[in-house]
Amino acid sequence: MKIVVIGAGYVGLVSGVCFADFGHDVVCVESDVSKIEALLAGRVPIYEPGLEELVANNRRAGRLSFSNNLSDALDGADAVFIAVGTPSRHGDGHADLSYVYGAARDIARSVKRFTVVVTKSTVPVGTGDEVERIIRSENPAADVIVASNPEFLREGAAITDFKRPDRIVVGTQDERAQAVLTEIYRPLFLNKSPIIFTDRRTAELIKYASNAFLAMKITFINEIADLCERVGANVQHVARGIGADGRIGSKFLHAGAGYGGSCFPKDTLALVKTAQDHGSPVRLIETTVTVNDERKRAMASKIILACDGDVRGKTIAILGLTFKPNTDDMREAPSLSIIKALEEAGATVRAYDPEGVKSARAMLPNVVFCDNAYEAAEGACGISLVTEWDQFRALDWSRLRLLMSEPVFIDLRNVYTPEEVTRHGFSYHSIGRPVSPGN
């Protein structure tokens, strides 16, 4: 089938490339000319494992192309996916839908035949109704069906998530649209991926509810971790014990520095605002948002306390800047709040991240960015692991000890065991675990 994807950002590019890899003819349309030029030159503007190779393979096969001309791209298209950004709107926390509605207007002016218009972007309940209204208003003769098809991609594992999804959610009750989307996703039926057809508003809410529940699960285990520290329990054992219950599950029960990224922060906030607007507040999610915001700065206090309660005039090393490993995404990363709080306390921060430094430079102008973990550790009175990149899982403790002014290690992801670090002469601090060996 011929598919057009509007937006060559994270969701749009991954979706378009994977559709092409299924054998469909895909055109990714992007208004940012510099992004199109980079893609045509073989440069992928985002870091996602395996994506660059997949782009190159499908371009060579002639199934994937890039353009800034929507009208030409829509010629003969069976479906057009809207995959533009929906950031939090400044001032009130609602999702900014201006890019989505702009795409709807562009489609209305360019559509030439029966086309399924699919909202892939994460949008509040009722957005599909407005997209349809815009298209009908701009082009009453347009033969289109507007559907919702939310994405459930994890950065760092997006290609696998797209090709082996837990489920495919499609919001449309129109038989013609269902037939088109069934054909588009037919290659996934081999993996027995279930396709859930529902109404459009329900599909939109499924996405927000899913992300809010996962964010709440992360926040829950973080609060349990704090309790573990007070009572002398081990949060990893607690998580294993409750995660073994099939009704709960083990995923997203890893205590840490709080959630960040492009989805959970803005989606939880947007759900809160939507619920408030409809007179049905979601108190658990409201609390989740508040607790997560507070947690990030609390991690800076944890680092300061580990360094004898005062970091003024001292150097702190930070390992990992992105909100999670295997991405270059710095959006709402816990490291941002942690570093700013450390700088406010008078510390000099040296930092290293395998992929996030380029994005971080503009956000953290006072940080000394380094080329590896050991350069970051030079002269530091404490070193904190903030993002659990694989290369941080086997640090040379003897080398670090020689470089640092004080042997203090704050493990905000519980990558190491207390025994492993303390036997090298380090003071070790982690999340929700007792320090003494054997506990």
C-alpha cells in the first residue's frame, strides 16, 4: 500500500521506516528542510539503535522516500499518518495541538482520493473529532475517514516495539478504514500481534491511560524505595516479590531518579488537564506528577548528603545525561534537575554521556562535558550514575579511586551491589537498599 507519514521526528521516522520494511511504499513528509536534507544525505537526525541501517536499506530498495511536498506525496496514497509533535503548551500544561491541526489543514488542501487519515501523535480525547471537523470545513468534498492509531514505542527499543507490539490499537468503526489499516498491519499478524478496533475517543484515551499507569508504577516503586531506606529493607527484593504476582508484573518496578523523556511527563500532565476540564479529576495521576517532579531534586539532595552535606566549591561527576539509555533524548531528563540543583548548591559539575552531550550543551551551559567516565571523575569528591548505559556497568574502580579527590559513589540506578563497590574503598549510596553486605 502507499502510505504517507507527516513528520519525520521520532515517531514519524520510526513508523515510516518500519512500514517500509513491511513492504509498503512510504513517503515521509517533513516541513523542516534541514531535516529532509540530512535524511537524503543518509544522516538520521535522532539516535535509535538500528534505525540508520533500516533507513538505508529501505531507501536502497525504493520503498522509502522523503519530501517536503505533501500534495505530491498524497497522490495515490491509501493512508496518511499524522505523526507530528504534541508538546506541553506553555502556561497551562495542555497538549499543544497546533501541529496536528496544521497537518489536518494541509491534508484537506491536498487529498485527491479516498484516504484514511490516521492520528499517530499522542493527542487528548476528542482531537480526532476536531481533525475531522477541520478537514470537512476546509474541503467538504474530501473522501476521508479519520482514525486514531496511537503509538506505544519505547525509545531505545522502538523498532522492536513496532515490529513486535503487545497490541495494535485502532480507533475507527468505519469498515473501509478498518480494511485499510488491517492491510497495513497484516505483516504483524504473523507475530500474532492482536489488533484492537474501538471507537476513536477510546483509542485516544488508551494511549494516555497506558502511559499514566506506567508513570504511576514507577513513582510507586520510588516511594517504596524511600520507605525501604528508612526501615532497612531492600527495594530490589521488594520489587521482585511484588512483581512475581501476575496481576502486577515486574516491568517498570525499578527504583531510580524519576521518569523523564518525551512521553510520560507531558502525557501525564495532559491527562490531568483533560480530566480537570471534564470535571473528573484523576487524583492518583495528579499526585504522580507532583511526586516525580519533587523526586528529581531530591536526588540532588541525596548526592549532596553523600558528600558530607556540602558541595560548595567541590566537583561532582555525573555519568549519564539522557532520560534513559540507548537514546539521545534529553527531554525532561532527571539529570537536568539534578545538575541544576547541584550548581545552585555551589558545585562544579563534570559530566559524560555516550549520546546526549550534543543536546545537553544548550541546556546545561555551565557543565564541563567530558569524553569518558574517567575524565569526568577527575578531581571529583563524588561520582553519581544517573543513566544506566551499558558502558557504566563495568567501571574500573581502581582507576576511578586514583582520579577522584574522595571515593564516593552514588548509584541512582542500583546498577552495582554495595559489596562490589565498598570493597574498593568507596563509600556507596544507592536507592532503597541497605549498605551493609548480606542484607
